[in-house]
Amino acid sequence: MRKKNDARGERGVTISEGVRSADPAEAAALYIELGWGTSARYSSMRMKKALEGCDVVISAHNSAGELVGLLRALTDSTLDTKVLDLVVAPEYQRQGIGVRMMDRLARHPRVRGTTVYFETERRNFGFAAKCGYAPRKGLTVFSAKNSVRSSKGARGKGSR
């Protein structure tokens, strides 16, 4: 459990980057706390793989060293960067931590000069605007859960 009395604005919160800047168990617990899913989806092992698969990981820790925010992104380092997610512990929200993490992302050497995309819920549009982002006309987000299929199943009947 995080020290709630430490949620005192930006002071005391450190922004770091790198896969090792976030403990997978703490990251999983943060996603679960925010209602993103269950421990089956956000296990420590799955979170470790998810963090390792990212090009950019930016984390926020309170003065006790506890994880209070996390940003994960993918980039081709030339054209596009995609923010996979940005989460901040409830007692640390609305204190500028998310803005600081987005700013750190924009200054990251692998991200500079790329177009950064992220999707969010309507309730977070003010945050996006504060970070300098606007909705892109004509862009709609589609999603589907990818299921693992064998190479036979992927080719279909009669395929060679």
C-alpha cells in the first residue's frame, strides 16, 4: 500500500525511464487498482513481458520509492510513436504527474521528431489538451482480442 500522506503535488515524485524503472508486480497492482483488469490479466509475469516489449517505459515514484505512475509506448523512432497506456494512482492524479510523463516521452531520443498518438476516454480530453494534443480528424480506434492460432489454422483449409 502506498503512503497516502506523500501525495503532495509534484514534490517528492521522481520521473524515471527504462524497463527496469518499474517493478512488474507494482505495475500490475496499479493497473488492477485502477480497474483495468484482474490479476489473471495483469500478473507480474505478464507485466514483466509487457514492459520488456515496450520501446519506452516512463515511471513515477513517490519519495518512498513506490510506483505511482507508468507510461508505456512503442515507436519506430522515425515517423510514429504510440502511447499504449498511461496510468497514475488515484491519490496522485491531477497533480501534474501525467503531464510530466508525457513531456518526458516527447523529449525521449527515440521519440523526438515522431508523431505521438494515444487514445483516451472523453473524460481525459482536458488532459490531452493540456499536453498539447488534439483529436485527429477521421481517426477511429478499432480493437480485437488476438487469439493464438496454429499455422494450420491461420492458413485455412486447402492452403499450402
